[in-house]
Amino acid sequence: MQSSNNSLVGTASGTFLSVLPNLNSDDFIRTILLAIIGAVVSYGISILLKRLFRKEK
């Protein structure tokens, strides 16, 4: 079953717009901070693992 891009965009934007009124600024800031922390930790771990596995070869 194939779905068009229009229906995917419509579903995503509808979901976003239905959640938007329920968010306050504290939740939004907390989400941004957690996303930044998660990205930094993920990047650091991937660099560490690359260095560890390069030394073993």
C-alpha cells in the first residue's frame, strides 16, 4: 500500500498542530536541552567507539 506525500505531510502537520496548544514554554525549553544533551553524548560515544575499535585492528 502506497501513501502519497500529501497525506504524510497532512498527518504530520495535523499531529503537530494538535500537540502545540498543550505545550508550554518550560516543556519546549526542556525538550530542546535534552535533545542537545542527547546529541552531544551520542556524538562523544561514537567518537570514543571509533577510536577504541581503530586501535584493535
